[in-house]
Amino acid sequence: MLNHPTPRRARGIPLPWGNAYGLARTLLALGTAGTLAFSSSATLFRPVVTIGEYPLCQGMTAGGAFCLVPRGQFDLLRWLCVAVLLVVASGWRPRLTALPHAYLSFSVFSGIAIGDGGDQITWILSLLLALVALGDGRRWHWRTHPSGTEDEPASRATRRWALLGFSAWAVARLQMALLYFQASVAKLPHTEWADGSAMYYWANNSSFGFPEWIRPLTDHVVHSPVGVAALTWLPIALELALAASPLMSQRARWVLLPLGISFHLGIAVLMGLWSFALAMGAGLFLLLSPIGHSFPLLSPDRSRKKQTPSCAPASSDGPSPATPEPATPSSPATPTSPTSPRPLVP
């Protein structure tokens, strides 16, 4: 009796080119553009005690954009960078804007004297998203990828780019999970975080304290033992939950997404860290959205598909590629749905 080998089952991966990753690119680009547009060159590039005058232009940082021009042209270069970043944020030609975006993020992070964690996160995520965008041939990163709407198998080149983009997104998700884990665990050994009083000191900090216009509302909470303990411990609990989110169901991750966005929006309003909030918001969409996901409200194809009448299949063998059969309300979303990741079978 001959043993016939069992045919190997092909494993599919989702195409990563939905508008969820496009939204992350937009938030990252807007954060960097805001830093350059609303800060003067004298503020961004200045001497730092014991370090030197920025940009330092030493080693790898010498390749940054602000090390390639004289200091007298920093204003011109700064606004040129803002213009490029706004093009990136618009979503136009992600394949062409991927590397310029990553390069400008690196140039800002390595060149300015007042960089923070948000600039570093932006540089890392924009580099990873460049690997996704290099395979994205769409004109706008808001649109549905054509490979997700046709019945024909994807080409070998598309499969390779999809694998690279999927891997880069997975690394970005791991990066964000580790970041939240470190942010939560690093607070625990400190007495102020352990006893619930840390936010009292942050609220009254001279540099990052709450603004005067909101003090009449926040002072009642900050000066209450229960209120300040909640403001201190709830962020730790949320950060631990976000760190564990890759192990959760997608339904749980959808619950965490608005909580995380609200958390960082609150930090932006209360402490003025807007570029940091935009960078972390981008990271949250990468961490909590399915790889390749598209949000229906952000897709310009949504209105077009609503105006297209449904057509019957051309033959009894099944629907033709030109007239896909619409999913019924009781059935789950098909792989060609613009709101779900599109499977790619190698």
C-alpha cells in the first residue's frame, strides 16, 4: 500500500494595506509637523549644558537633514519639512512618501534639543511603517487596496511586500506592548506611585502641571485623597491592560482603543504634550487594530459602493469577479469587505 503525501495547506496572511495603518501614518506626520511649525528654530536648535549645541551632527546623527544645511537656513528647511510631512499626512502615494517620512522623523528626533519620548516613538514607528508603505501602490492610503476586491490571486511581488508589511506591523505591535509594560512597571517601585499621590505632584509641576484655565475643575479631584489616588492608579492599570492586549480577543482590544485614546488626549490637554499624544495614538491604532484593518468611515470607497447596485451572478457556477455577491446581514464579513483584513494565500 502506497502512502500518498498529504497536501500541504496554504496559510494566508492579511494584506496590511488598510486605512488603519494609514491613519497611524497621518497622526505621526501631524505630530512632527506640529513640532516644527509651532516651535521656532531658536527653540528647537540651541545649546544644551554638558552636551553641546544642537544639532550635534556626530556619528549617525550627521546624516540628519538639519546637519546638511547651514544654520542660517534652518527656518527654510523647517518649513520645507512641514510641507513634506503634510503631504505624508494627506495619505498621497504612500509608496513614494514612506522613506521621506522616516528620514524626516529621524532628522527631527536626532536634531532638536527638546526632543521627548514622542519623537523617539515617531521615529521608530515611521521606520516600521515605511516597510509597510513601500509595498502600498495605492494613490491614497485611505482607499481600499485593489488586491482585496478581486478574485484573482495576488502576484508573487505583492505576496512578498505583504509579508514584509505584515512583519513590520507585528514588530510595531510588539514594540508598543513592551513600551506600555515598561511604562507601568517602572512606576511601581516609586513611593509616590505606590501610595497614590504621584499625580498631585505632577498636577502642580512648574513645567508640566495642569493649566490655570482647568484648575477650578481639577483641583477638586487632585486635592481629594480618593480622586488623586484614582488619577494615579488608573493609568497604571490601563497601561498594564494595553501591554497585555496582544493576548486578548479582538473584542477586548476594541474596548481598550477608546480608553487609550482618551487617556493620551487627557495627557495632551492637561500637560500640553500634543506631539506625544499623536505618536501614542498612532501606536494604539497599530497595537489594537487587526493587521490590515480598514475603518469604514475613513474609506472614500464606502459611498461609491453604496451607490453601486447589486448584480446577480453571471452564471450558476458563482459570482464573477466583476459582480461580487454582497454579504448578507446575518453572515460574517467576507475577505473582500473593506472593513476587514484581506487574506492573502501564498
